[in-house]
Amino acid sequence: MTAHASAASGPIEATSPDDVPALAWRPVLLIAGVLGTLLLAVAARYGYHRDELYFRVAGRHPAWGYPDQPPLLPLLTRAVTEAFGDTLMALRVPAAVFSAAGVVVAALTAREMGGRRRAQLLTAASYAVCPFVVAVGHTFYTATLDLLLSTALVWLVVRWVRTSDQRLLLAVGAVAAAALNVKYLAGFLVAALIVGLLVSGPRDFLRRPMLAAGAAVVAIAVLPGVLWQARHGWPQVDMAGEIAGSGDFAGRPGFVPFQILMTGILPSWLWIYGLWRTYRSDGLRPFRFLGHAYLLLNVVFIATGGKPYYLAGLWAALWAAGAVEIERHGAPRGWGWAATVPAYAVTAVCSIALTLPVYPVKWLADTPQPVVNADSAETVGWPRFAREVARVHRTLPPDERARATIVVGNYGEAGALDRYGPKLGLPRAYSGHNGFWYFGRPPDTGGPTIVVGPDDVAEGARLHRYWTDVRVAGRIDDGVGLDNQEQGKPVWVCRGQRASWTQLWPDFKSLG
């Protein structure tokens, strides 16, 4: 492999696109296949995640943007359900495929850095057993596709640094355009990579015509969403403020420690070592921009209250850097492999036990999984939720039942009633939460309103502002006893609406 120039400010000598070690296709695909097969094996257990229920409905209300996300995931959800059926399994198959594909991209990143078989396998294995990768591979939501696209984006930049093939700049633009239409946060990754290249080189990408073409692709793809945000008062900015104030993952003090937990306590040493070696190794000097990008994003997201997994797109490259350095020093061999395999096996078992639906659902509340991975608790109880609302609906006199409306507190609840409500005879459910507020307000039927509220005292007082007669008629119970957003919520029947929905609906708008 041709050597790179060592001067950070000077040009890096390009190498042939084929001047890299061969990809260890069979073992890499084996690792990817094992992860994908595992995810498919448990794909239909428990139930929908609230985000999946939301995307089902959002996809039927296509728009250039939503208050909490760009348009691509809802559109993909609609495409999948239209093509393969409106089932849980139909959504979970692409999620498993995306995660398995990420294993291959991780190995390709190690290959671009000069990694041979051992480095590629170590990188692929680190990605495959990563608790965050395993967790998001089970569910079809933004983090699942964002992880794959951001990992691929970094791989393409690494490949461009090695080859200087300017066609890759157009490919980077295309992948960045897709990533930005999944999560606007991808813009931070793009910006950090650019800053890293400007600091450590190579800087000649600024003079490449394909950079302008790639930037044009990004601008064209993102502009409609930006215009939607501008027309609607930039709700995504307000949403970012809500996320920053939530204090998830122990807030700012927990930002770095939770990255170690999310990447696996045992394999985390590899990306930490890779980060350090990007600054210490001459062999990794061309890829020092990765270290700059990673450190910069840590500063930005700690300052703005971001979440630890916002840096997940860089983890594969840092694992690759560490694996390449280990391989260059002659490891792992013999006892090195003997020690590595059990460590990764233990991490894989822990990742499965703490993130995937492997327990009988009635045991779930007694396991540590809902504490470690709160999303698991969001996939249980939706059919029971819908049945309880339907039970309350059936208690209404026939004349009221025909004119009743349903208003719920969040998009997961509205999505659950959209999925299960029609077979239970329920009318459409409405919510002011996030994108659902834009999907329409309830009609002025003159009938009662069934409201699913957060608690007896606070919600009862609030509801009296809108109705004269407010009574608890039921209570949500998932049958498992999980501490999620719905458990224990009262179901209210509200009569005597004080104003039309045209007047009331703005008060129901919420983000979170």
C-alpha cells in the first residue's frame, strides 16, 4: 500500500482504489448474518414501538417535514407497509437488514485504513455486539437508519482520504442528503468531518468540482424540509430544546460514560484506543480528522444537551482505527484471540439480555431490561391500551357513542388506536403531540370526548377548562406492570364542551 504524506497541511498521496487488503467477505458476512438472523428471530415478539406506530400514521400524511423529524422515515414506513403488509414483521425485517449492513460497512472502514483480516473481523465483531446496534436493530425508527447512513458517510470520507477519487465526494453528498432527511442531526456530523479535514488535512477537497455537486445534492434534498420548518415556526428547534431539557442518560455528566455502556464495556477499549492512536500513530495520521470530529461533537453535544448516541456514526471508524493499530503490532494472535473471543461473547450475551425481547413478556417487569433499555417497555401493552379505551367507549349510551371523539396524550397512544381501534369499533383518535397535531383536529360532533390523561388531579383540573362534566371511566393497565408512559393513566369521559375544537385545538399542541 502506497504511503501517505505525513504533513498535515500538505496533500496526501492518493492510492489506487484497489490498493487495499482484500475484504474478508466470508467471516464478515457470517458475523453480519448472525446479527441479522438473531434480530429476525425475535422481530415479532412483544409489539410495536410507539415510534413505529407514529410512523405508520405519519406516512399517510406525507409532508416535507414534521415538527420532530424530516420526512424520509414516515415515507419509508408507508412504502414498506404498502409493499409487504401492515404488520410488525414487515417493519422489523428492514431494521434487521440495516443493522447487518452496518457490520459490513464497519469492516469496509477498517479495510480502507489498511486493515487486513484480523482488523476487519475485530471491527465487524465490535459493531455486531454493540448494545446500541443490537437495540436499534430490533426496531424500525430513526436511529436505526441514521446509524447505517452516518456509518456509511464516514466510510466514504475515509475512502476519499485514501484514494482522492473525487467521485466519492458526490457519493458523500448523496448519503448525507439521505441522512439529513432521516435526522437533521446528521448535519452536525457532516460539519464535524469538514472541520476535522480543514484542521488536519487533506484540504484539497475544497478545490474539487465534485464537492460542489455533492453540496448541490444536499441542498436540493434538504431545502423542502427547511422551508417547511420555516413556514411552521421552526418546531424542530423547539423540539431540540425539549430533548436537551429531558436529562436523559444522566444529562451532561453521563454523556461520555453512557457511550462506553452503549458500545459495550469490554469492546469500548477498542474505540478509545483507536481515538488515541489517531493522534499518536503515523500510520493513522491521514485519518486524524476522525479524532478531531469526535472530540468536537462531544463538546457540541455536551454543551447543547445532546444524547450520547448522537456520535454513533463515528464509532465504527474509531473501532477500525483501534483494530488496525492492534493488527500492525502483530495482535491479536494465539492467546490474544483466545482472550478476545470470550470478551465479545460475554458482550453479545449481555447485549441480547438487556436489549432484545428474549423474556416471556410477563417476566419483563422483573428483569433489568426496562431500566437499561427503556424502549423495551414501550413495545408492550398497546392492544390492551386500545381495548380499555374501547371498553369505555362501549359504556356510552348509543346516541353518545355515535358522536363521541377520542383525544389522547401522545403519538404512541394515537398510533396504537389507529392500528387496533378500527377492529374494536373505535372512531379515529386525535392528539396534539408532535406531528399528530398537524394531522387534524377533532370534529365538532356535539358528543362526549374520551380523553386519556396523565393523572387524576392535574389532568382533571386542566380538563375542566374545556368541559363542564369530567369523570374517570377507566384506567390503563398493560397487564405486566411496566413503568412506561401509559401505565395507570385514567381514561376520562368529558361532556359539556365549552368551545369549538377550532378554538380549543391550539391549547392541545405539545412537543416532546
